[in-house]
Amino acid sequence: MSKWTDIRDNAVAALHVEEVTEEVKQSVTQKILDEVIPVVESAVDTFCATTKEQSKTESGWCKIRDGIVLPLVMQGGVAIIKKVLSKTVAQTVAGNDGQTA
């Protein structure tokens, strides 16, 4: 079975719950951080390396798109998602479930 199938099956299994508790949300978040994000980062890095290499032979707006815009958007998006999820896990582990007074 492929790694993607394992990840998909684990995510589906984790989301089939009777009651969505804080522990369930933390478990899903941690699985995303541990299993999904590394796969996405690898795919994004490969894509960005390819587009940056291709940008060397491009000109005009295509050069900017391939060399700067696409890598920035894709890598930045993954970094932001990873940061937000990591902060929610850290905050909950520290004893604060994210609720404000």
C-alpha cells in the first residue's frame, strides 16, 4: 500500500468519531503535522525546485512566476499552516485550550 493510502486511511479513521472532543482535535492536528505536512513539504519543495530551474530559460512574467511567485506562495502557505497547527498543539499542551476569558 502506498504512503498516501496509509495517510488517507488514518485521516478517515481519525475523523470517524461519535463526539469531537479536544483530544480528538489534538490527535487529528498532530497526525496532520506528523504525517501530512512532511509529504506536502516534500512535494512542494520538488515542485518549486523544478519551477525555479525552468525559470532560468523563461523570460518576462513567466520567469517571475516560476522563479519567485509560485515558490513563495506554495512554500509560504505550507509554512503558515505548519506554524499555526504547531502553535495550537503547543498551546493546548501548555494547559490552555485556546479559549479566552
